[in-house]
Amino acid sequence: MPFDALKESLSELALVQAGYPFRTTVDEVPDGDVRVIQMKDVSPELGIDWSAVIRTRLAGRKQPDWIVDGDILFAAKGARFYAACVGAALPNAVCVPAFFHLRVRPEAALDPEFLAWQINQLPCQRQLLQAAEGSSQLSIRRTVLEQLVLAVPPIAEQRRIVALAGLASQERQALQRLIHNREQQLQAIAEDLGAQASSH
């Protein structure tokens, strides 16, 4: 199905900034006033697992740019480069420097969920992998991310694609649950047969 899409670079559509510059590993402070999103808390399929996000205190005086609903976290280091759109953000949250923190420009006719979806698709992934750097661990530089070329259809079309992607995700999860249940059923049969075999 052909789309009427505008070709634009990411920097024209969104502000890209580095994650909060923690000097060392993040120390957990249970009654801290800041939440820190780390790589382990995020997946492209499920977004941010807020229940796993730890609290800390920030040493610097500078007020960070807090993460809010509709922002996007882009994993710029590791085996997989991906984007996750932030929904139901908790207050006073920052991310570690392994992420870039993206915010759609107010004037851009762009749905943040669509932006995250498109970054995760093969055409964008190919652009990113071609420009990735590093020997032991690949990473994406900010300028590379800002130059990422996107195709932006009208907003109604973007929302239709996001809804389709949401359905696909629900179907995938339902199938995984079915497979898991069937495997458990078969395991129970095998255990039962094993118990019978050993009792004779």
C-alpha cells in the first residue's frame, strides 16, 4: 500500500539529547527523589518496566530534563539499537547515558509512538547498523542518530500504523501464552509418564 510520506531527518522532527551523565554506576537510594531508567528496565516490545526502575539522588545542581509521556528512549549501545516510547511516565525520571532521550518537536506533525515504531523497523535499522562504531561493543553517535532519514506520512496514517503494530504485539503475546500453556501441559504428561515408569 503506497504512502504519501515526507522524507525528513530525525533532527528536523525531534530534539536529541544524551542521557543523564552519571560519572559512575548508579547508586540505589530507596528514598531517593529521582528515578533512573537503565537498559535492563526497557524493551522495544514492552516499553519501560517502571516497577523495576530504581531510585537515587543526583549530585549535580543542574536540573535535568525529566522524561515525560511521549518522549522516546533510544538504546545507542549494545547488541540491538531500538527505540521505546514512554507511556505513563513517573515523575522525576532520567535515563542513563546508554540511551539518547528524544522529544518530538512541538511543530512536527509526528506521533511519538509512530517515530519509535519506524526507528525499530528494518530500513532504519539498516541505516543505523551501517553507521555503528566500535569493536567490542557497537554504539551510535548522536550525529548519526540525528541524520537518520525517516518517511513521515500524514498523522492519521501514522496512528493507523501504530494501531496495527499494537494489534500485532497483542497477537504475539497471546500466541506466546498459548505455546507456554501447551508446553506446560506436555511437561505434566511427561512427568506423569516418568513417575509411572519409575514406580514399576
